[in-house]
Amino acid sequence: MLQDFLIPFATIALAEIGDKTQLAMMAMAARYKHTMQIFLGAMAASAIVDGSAVALGNYASKYVPKAPVSIAAGVLFVVFGIYTLLRKEENESAKAKGMTKRSVLIAAFILFFFSEFGDKSQFAALLFGTQYNLLLALLGALSGIAVVLAVMLHIGKFVSKHLDEKATRLLSALLFIGVGLFTLMRALGSA
């Protein structure tokens, strides 16, 4: 019974290291001060995405095409990156710091949701749901994502403290655009 939790936990945690969604959350943490809201938004999205995979796995894989969702995620990443690049620098610090907790939570939720929907962790959760206790498999998968997410958020905060605002903004924008283009290329290549 312990393996029903540990195998999904370890597999998902390893799969999430360096994942595009985790990199996007790291970039958000470098830009915005509300790290807890980023974590909560991302985990709420993960609970829905991975929860749906475990509970409705077979249905989701048959009737929800992966390519359109991946294309939407890629476009969203690129739009966030371009927005970050084009946003006026004046009072940028005040805007980033003044962004409400709610808006940061919503942005993290939307970005994580579209990025993870159809991602390898969702399909892994689907497979674990067929082999292990559903609740333990879901808790293992969510715990693996939470551990990696917490580390990436800390890295994002470290980056924001050690780079000036302009460099942080440029790095965040390039990371969003790069992840978006990579996601789009993969989605269009498999479509």
C-alpha cells in the first residue's frame, strides 16, 4: 500500500524537474512577491488536471485532443513573455509588488492548468490511477509536483534577489517565450 503513494510521488517528482511548467512558475516567483499564491494557484490547477486524470483518465484521453490544448498553452506562454517584455519599465517594481494576491493566484492557476493539461504528469497520473489505489496515487502525484514546485519557487525568489529588475524581467520574458515556442513546436509537430 505504501508503494501506491511512493511510486507516483517519485516518478512524478523526477518527471517534473526542469519541466516547462515548473520553469514558468519559477519565472513568476522571480517577478511577483506573492509566492504562496503562485504555489496555491499551481497546486489547485494540478489537483484538477491530475485529479481528472486519475478519476476520468480513460475518458479524457479518448475525447480531449492533446494538440489544441498544447497549442493554447504555448500561445499563453508566448503572450506572457511578450507582455513581460513590452510592459513599461517605469514603476515596474511597484506594479509587480503591488499585483494583488488574487490576480497572482489566478494567473498561476491559468498558466499551470493549460501547461499541465495533456502533459506527461497527467498521463502518468492516469496510468497510476489504473494500477494503484486512486486516492494514494493522486496524493503521491500531487506531493511530487508540490515538492518540485516549492524548490522552483525558491529558486525564482533567489534569482529576483540577485538580479536587477531589468535583468529579471528579460530573463522571465525569454523563459516564457522559449517555453511557449518549445510547447508550440512539440504540439504542431505531433498534430
